[in-house]
Amino acid sequence: MRRIVLFASFLLGACAPGPSSEMPSRAATHESSTMPAMKSFTAPRPMPVLRSNRDIQRDFMDLSFQLESGRNLPYFTRFEQPITVRVTGAPPPTLIPDLNRLLHRLRSEAGIDISRVQSGGDANITIEAVTRSDIRRYLPKAACFVVPNISRLSQYRAARLSRATNWSMLTKRERLAVFIPNDSSPQEVRDCLHEEVAQALGPLNDLYRLPDSVFNDDNVHAVLTGFDMLILRAFYAPELRSGMTRAQVAARLPGILSRLNPAGDSRAAQYPGSTPRAWIDAIQTALGPGARPAQRREAAREAVHIAQVMGWQDHRRAFSHFALGRLSQSVDADLAQQQFLIADQFYERSPGTQLHRAYAASQLAAYSLSQGRGAEALLLVNPYLAIAEQHENAALLASLMMLRAEALDMTGRVAEAQAVRLDSLGWARYGFGADWAVRAKLREVTMLSPLKGSNR
């Protein structure tokens, strides 16, 4: 129901071993006279769903009949009429184009009858673009969120404890509001659109056990995946309707998935274990706002311990080590490097985690550059440039390209390095936003080099 704020731009920022600063993300999106034009993605290329329908059935039920708090929902709810969307507030320039692309995907991939209307009229879903400080005034840990039965953020304080905004009291969806930051980077705005509009339409829960979904608070996936579109298509299958109980939906779901995803019937189920609340709490303490650095590291160590006790061999075990690595960089670069290596090893064993491995590769390559090993950094980065582009993650793509440029410089390929670095800036403007934020990221990567960073 809300995209969480990750501490210190967790997945991308502060890639240098040793002391680091928070990566700013406030974004002005005006055209710059000193940088290339902002780049954006065109045709989506979602990965196909490669899991058993028996696993997907369980995922669908847990996503649809629970809230993120763990509270059970008594009824299945969705929109039962063609859905209209409007935008109000002060949207940044990239919001409407990105929303139009999202709505096109929802129509073509999920089969949902959804369209945008002018801001002056009524709509089932109102997207209000407000400042980040406005959002955090109501939900300090949220980057964006969705609420039923209101249309403006100014209505939320009075309505937040009423029956109208209580998801467990709904029997169908008719009117919802999505609150999106208008002063974040274009990518952050788009990511919020994907997650919150998807939850306005469908699942209200997030599950850490999902490696291939935006319905996961690890925030690895930036845009709706093939799995997410399958879940939404099933959500709006004619066999289902609002007001159904868990048992009624469960009885119809196997037939729905067999029709929508016939290949999933022949795949072996993996039955990944549930995620205990203690691990979730540890991860949220480690990565969410509010805790001191030492508390974050201790929480990350606790997450690793719980993952070990649970016997996990999947992406959750890897993410625990990745979190400990990121939070250890400023105090113990060697420990951080060890944790990133362990994370990558677990990701390698888990199907569908190439994007996760791209994040690990960016950290491992940064360490290699700091040690003067440019050729090694190239080998780490090169396989994941196409992965970042396929998953429409401009911030990750720009970071990998900047790392590659630095590695090319280090290996004497200076002209090639200049071309790659210049090409990275257009993606960085979408991923990080304002020119000063792009320059800060570029400077951070440049300072990894022992030669260029010798005066830091």
C-alpha cells in the first residue's frame, strides 16, 4: 500500500568503500544546457513468468487477502467497471508520459479496461502529485501511498481512522487516491506510479519471498514485471468478482491460472517458506529511516542470522548479506566486500535474480576500482548493462555505465571511456534527476580511482 523509503539511496548510493555521503534525490527536471538530453525507455520487455502455477496460486492468495501488516482481509475487492484515472496537483513533466505508458501496459498485458481522463472530471483513481514533505507529514516512512475513498491528501488526516479508508471494510473498489512525490527524480516518480497504481487496482500486500515482482518491499524491481501483469490479469478474470471470500477465490483460481498461464501447470512447485516477522522488522530497521548507523548494522546482522537459521538459500538470504555489506562500507570495506560476494553467490543460485546480481556487481566493481583493478571491474559490470536496460532502471544503468567508464580509463581506453561517460548522463538525468545530483553521482564514481581520488 506504500512504497517505502530506503535509507541513503540503499541500492545505488555510496558505492565507494570507506566514508560516504547520502546520495541526494531531489530533482528538478528542466532541460540543462550543460548536459545531454534526458533519456527514457520506450518499448517494455518484461521477463516471462517461469514459475509453477501452484506457487503462483499461493502468492495470489497471500497478496490478495492480507495487508502488509499481516492483517487478513475478509473479502476479495477490485473495480467492477471500466476504470478512469486523473492527475491533479502539480505533476512533474515526466509523470503524464510515464503514466500513459503504464496505462497502455495495463490494457495490453493485463487486459484491464483503464483510461486517463482530464483532471477536471471525476475518476475512479486520482493521482495527486504533491511534495515529499507533504507525504511524509502523514506517513514518515512512505515515498508514496494509496488510500481508498478519498481524492485529496488534505482529506487524509480526517479520514485515516474512519471506516471509509479501512481496507478490511471494503467489499468493492470505487474511488481511490494515489499520492506521488513531484520533487523526486523522474525514475522515483515512475516507480511510485507503477507500484501504487498496481496496488490501487489489485494486491494490497507485499511479499519478500517474491523475486520477480514490485510487490516486494526490497524495491529491487522498478516497473511492473511479467509476474505482476499475470497477477493483475488474474485479478480481473471474469470468474472472480468483488465480495468473494478466500475460499471462493481459491476454488476458481487454479482454472484461471491454467487458462492464463498454461505453461505454469507443468512446472515443479518450489513452495518457498513464509518470511517471519522478525526478519522483516530487522530489514526495516536496517534500511528504513530513523535508526542510528550502529543500530542499522546490528539489525542487518540480525537479518543475516535469521536467514541462516531459516536455512534460506534464496534471494532473501542474499538480500540480508547485501544489506549488511551496504551498511558496513563506511566502517569496514573488507567486510562489506565479503558480504557482497556472499550475496552474489546466493543470487546466482536463485532463478530470476539477474537484476539483483546487477546491484551486487555494481558494488563489487566499485571495490575493484578502488583497488586499481580496472580489468576486473569491466568483467563485473559488462554483463549487467543490458539487464539494467531491460528492467528499465535508469539509475542502475547510469551507475554501471559510470563504473565502466572509470574502468576503461584505468585500462588506458580513454576515448572509449569518454563516450561511455557521456552516454551515461542522459540516463542519469532520468534516474537521479537534477543536474547537481547527476554530477554528485559522477563525482562519487570518479573518486573511486586511486589516482583520481588521491586527494580526497
